[in-house]
Amino acid sequence: MSRSKTELGEIRYNPAEQCFEALVTFHGTTGTRRVPSSFYAPLDTDFEVVSRALHQAAMSRINRPDSIKSRLEKAPQPLPKPQKSGFDWQALLHGHRAA
């Protein structure tokens, strides 16, 4: 999946596990993937270190088949609207005639 944009969701600290947690969203040409990420560190760890570690942890999990992730594929292009044919079925069914 090509990476055109990456978003780091709200970062939370889980005191029970003593780790930072966030949902990392990868936007690519085929769609969007969201991967949960965690980083074990004390609460006073620098934000830049935490955000980089959460991003790297998500990158390492994105292609693993056993990891939890969600995927939203881009919708296919809509089909073209059908063109009206020369034959009018409604007129035939309802008895309307051309004069």
C-alpha cells in the first residue's frame, strides 16, 4: 500500500499497562487502513518520541496477517447513467401514442 498520508489519532496513556495508545490511520491509493498502536513508556516521555514510536509500531503491524486492523476501500467509480432509448416502454404500457 503506498503511503500518501498518515494520521495519528488521539494519544492516550493507559496507566494500568503503563503505555501510550493511539489509532494510526494510513491513507493510500487503494483506501484507508486503521491500525491500533501502543508504546510502553513512562508518562513523562517526550511527545515526539511517543508519536514516532506509535507510528513505527503501527507500520510494523500493518501487513501482519494476525494483527487487528480495519480497512476501508475506496468506492469504485459510479456506473454511467443509462441513456434513454428510442423505444418508450411507459408509453406502450399506458397506451400513450405519439400524434
